[in-house]
Amino acid sequence: MSIIYGIIMGPCSAVFTGLGIYVMRKKDPGNFWTGQEFKPGEIKDVKAYNKALGKMWIAFSVLMWIDTFLGTFMGGKIGGICLIASFVVGIPMLPAVYNGIYKKYYDPTKV
């Protein structure tokens, strides 16, 4: 068991879960850490857009939570391997998924 691993990774995982919940509850469009400002009406359905964006962050946090539990209860080496694997898969997928969400809900007539 690696309690230290869990103490470090637990809050990191919780941040991504919290980010997903926060974005889902926002009234204005969320963004992808870019500080992007949206003009009124630029996003067709803000509620659905935020829900999709929140699900993206929560899905990424699930990878982090799995890693947290494996690393805590099965050892730091396994946790480290899972962390690297989740980053190798997860980090490149985040912009790709976001671009799909953005294209789906973006209204070019409002720009």
C-alpha cells in the first residue's frame, strides 16, 4: 500500500471531477482552459454543450481515480505505470474530444 500516493493523487483526481461538475452547472459556456470568450448565441445549446464538456472532464477524472486506487492499494509502481498510461491516452484525447464538442454546438452564423 502506498498511502502517500493516494494522498497526492486523490485531490488531483477530485479536481478533475469537480471541474466536470462545475462546468455542467455553469449557465454560460465553459471553455477548455483557453480563456476563450464566447459571443452571445455562438454556442447553439449552452446547457447541452456544458453537459458534454462536463462529461469529458469526468471521464478523464475516472482514469485518474482508477490510477489513484490502483497506486494506493497495489503499490506506487503500478500507480505510476497507470498514471503514465492514462496521460498518454487521456491528454491527447482531451483536445480531440473538445474539438468534437465545440464543432457540434458552435453556430458560425452568430460570429
